[in-house]
Amino acid sequence: MAQKQIFPTKGNLLALKKTVKLAELGYELMDRKRNILIREMMKQVERVRSLRSEIAYIYQRAYFTLQEANITLGVINDIAKAIPIDNNLDITYRSVMGVEIPKVLYEEEDIKIRYGISSTNTKFDYAYKSFLKARDLTLILAEVDNSLYRLADAIRKTRKRANALKNIVIPDYKLKIRFISDTLEEREREEFTRRKVIKSMQEKKLAHN
């Protein structure tokens, strides 16, 4: 795509100098935003590492206890259906440099037996508690995973914009400023030479008269 022609005038020179200062300020802000987002992302990475390790163990234990309950009680689908669906959660957001980071709000309640005790045993109770723990960790992991995705996407876009300013936009403006400055200086030299020649010719004419 052909670039728009820039006429070498003092007005355009001043406008370009102002624009390049704004572009440099924009790059500094983008770079600062990127660093803040990276720091926030590293915090989330540390959380997700510990969570993944813990949640893998919890799910393994939960399914093992579920298997034991199935072995001792038979298939427990009907018993499990007696446990109501828990909708006691909400999601809010906090802003980090314009990036909306989700926060899962869940009010943990005391463990309540929601099924018939006479038709179950301690292995079923243990499986129930294990899956409650797995649920709680899954909510936290979902929050952190979503935060990581949003932060990573924002960092990628911010880095792309910052690099475009640093490597394309600002150098292009500076090249145009140099072109206009050189052209104006050349014009001033030509004008100075022209005036000097005219003055010399006038002096010779006066001397001849």
C-alpha cells in the first residue's frame, strides 16, 4: 500500500514531532501494561500449578471411593439423585489494566447429609465428601484457568501493538521528520545562496555605476 505523501513544510514537521512524542508515550504505556499483566499472570501460574497437582489427587481419591461405594452398595445412581444440584455460586470481575479477571463467588456450607443414611454406608459418605472437595477445587481452577487465558490473550495483543509502535510506527514517523528537516535545511541553504548572489550582483552594479 502506497504511503500518503508528506509535504515538507514547517507545519507538517511540527505535527509529526508532536505525533511521534504521542507514539513514544503510547509505547511506554503499552510496555508498562504488558509488564503488569505478565506479573499478574505469573501469580496465576503459581496458583494453577499447585491446584492441578492437588485436584488430580482429589479426583483420583474421589473416584476410588466412588468405586468402593459401588462395590459395597451396588450401583448408586438412585442414591446420588437424592443430592440436589448446587447453584449457590456467582461470578464477578475485577479489572487489571483493562482486562476483566473473573472471580467465582461461592459460599461454602457445612456438609449436610442429603440422602438416606439407612441405604448408604461410610464409604458412600467418604465418596460424597471427596466429590464436594473436588467441586470446590474445580471452581477455583476454572477461575484461574479463565484468568490465565484472558491475561495471555491481552499480553499477546499488547505485545503486538507495542512492537508495531516500536518497530514500524515510530521509525516511520522519524524517517518522515528527517526527510522534512533535510528538505527544509536544503531550501534554507539554497535561499541563503540565492540572496548572497543577488547581494553580490547588486554590489557590483552599484560599484560599476
